[in-house]
Amino acid sequence: MQTTLISQRIGHSIEQMRKRRGLTKVQLAERIGITRQKLSEIEQGSSTVAISFYSRALNALGCDVEVVAKSLPTLDELEDVFR
């Protein structure tokens, strides 16, 4: 998956969570300590915004980032782990 697509998905999720919590861009930006314009870039999924800003926005919304494997390991692969 391209980096741009990932940042767009995260940005869209941040926007949706902000709206569900009834926060304006200004309110969330103030909580994070950034400008409203920077938050707009985050919500648009700009790949020029550092990942730390995405993390700060998610943290301010009470969310964590979790990395989940796309596929589960095979039994053969698990067998190697437990030898």
C-alpha cells in the first residue's frame, strides 16, 4: 500500500473521529498545539506532514495506532518460531 494512501486513510479517520466528538478543527488543533491549517493537511492525508503530527492528533482523540499483520502466519512458519 502506498504511503499516500495510508496517510489519506488515517487523515480521513481523524476527521471522522473529530466530527463524531463534536470538535471543530480549531478546537482539535489547539489541543494538539498546531494550526488549523496543519490539521486540515492532516485530515486531507498530506504525505508532507510528519507522522508525529498524525500521532498527536490520534492521541488527542484518545486513540492508539495498532499495526496488524495483513495475513496470519502458516503452521510451518509458527513451527519454526517454537523450535
